Amino acid sequence: MDKIKLENVYLEYNDEGNERYSALEDVNFSVKEGEFISIIGSSGCGKSTTLSILSGLRQPTQGKIYIDGEESVGTGKNRGVVFQHYSLFPWMTAKKNVSFGIKQVNGDLSKKEYNKKAEEFLEAVGLEGFENKYPFQLSGGMQQRVAIARTLAMGPEIMLMDEPFGAVDAKNRADLQDMLLELLEDQDQKKTIVMVTHDIDEAILLSDRILFMDNKKIKEEIEVNLERPRRRQDIFGTDTYRELHHKVMMLFYSNVSEKIGDEGGII
């Protein structure tokens, strides 16, 4: 059984000029339990809108979303969301930010149990010793680690990640990707993950499958046939990686190619 399934999903709404706007058109895909899927495509193609539909923050105009075979309407504790911007409470320490998330799903735990669990998840994301720091005392990459720890600590079966590393520098982005790879190898933390990204290398490094989105629908699915566990130094530069990168890159530029047509040009 599929963990997630989107079936003939459309989304329309009125824009600021009260004109009817189509944001998604006949989106169909499924995700297996424990699978890591990346949705990639140009800005405005519908990636983040699709993720908001999956989270339950938006409802489709037409079509259905299924989780574990049951139709899903609205938000639920079985889904956790990591946004591009860190969305931490600035008046709470790292530990209290994580504890707050735990309390939302485990209200019967004691304060001692909240704190212990929060410390365990902060250690898992490499923030041991920073439990009592406030967000303004942490770098952007460290703040995003707190956000990921909070989501993991809530124990969702599904993680939805919207450009989770898009607001940090290249070094922190690589560190966060490597951290996520390590967490994925921990079977106790195994999650079904759907991530939106613009980064082709990131999608190949992390994903089991890449969904390329164009013009408000899924245009193509690409299997990432690289064995796990993965290390960037082992896969970047291989023939398989180069082939995958070329295939995704050509999807980005296919519309440009079509527009150039017989006039020629270099892409």
C-alpha cells in the first residue's frame, strides 16, 4: 500500500484582481513507506503548493489525497513540516523549542521527560551543548537543525520539507544534507519524506526518486538508482550521477529548447 497518494489534484483560487487562477492541474503521484521523494522544477511550477496540499494547510479544488489508504482532509499529527525559514520561537531556547513540539503530541509526559527527549534529538542533529542557546545566538544552519530536531521529536510518520536548506550558505547546506543522510540511515528514525528543492545535486544525493514538475503538474519521474548508504564523495563524479544530473538538467531546459526550435542556439 502507498503511504501517500495524490489522485487528480487540482487547485484554483481567485487572485488579487479577482481573476480565477489555476495553481495545480491534475497532479498524480504516490510515495511508498520509507521513501524519500524530491519535487524539483522551476519557480512557479507548483512545488510548494503541492507540499501545502500534502500538509493539509490547503485543500484541493478537485481530487483527493490519501495517507495509508485513507482519504486525508486537513492537517494531522502524522505529518511534520520543515520550512525554508527556521520558524523557531525567538523567546525560547533550543531545548524549549523542541520540547514545545513534543508537548503538542505527547501531552502526558512529565517536564523531565520532555527535556530528556528534547536533549536526545538535539544531540542527534549535532547540537549537544547548545540546548540553552536562543535562536539569535545560533547560526542559520544551527537554527535549521533545531527546526529539524523539533519535527523529528514530534514523531511524524511523514516529513514534508519545503526548501529546508535554501536559506543557508553552501557549507552549512552541505553539512545539513550530510546530517540528513545520517539520520536516514537510522532505521529507528525512518520516515517517509517529500522534499521541495531547486538544487539538482541535493535531490540526487538524498532521494530515492525525483519528481520533475512543470506547468503545474508532474512531468516526469526519475529513479535515483544509487545504493545506500550514500556519501557525496563516493557518488559525485560517477557515471550514474552524471547521467542523472544531465537528465534532470535537460528537463529544466526542454522548454527553452522547444522555443529555440530551428533558430539554433547553445544551452
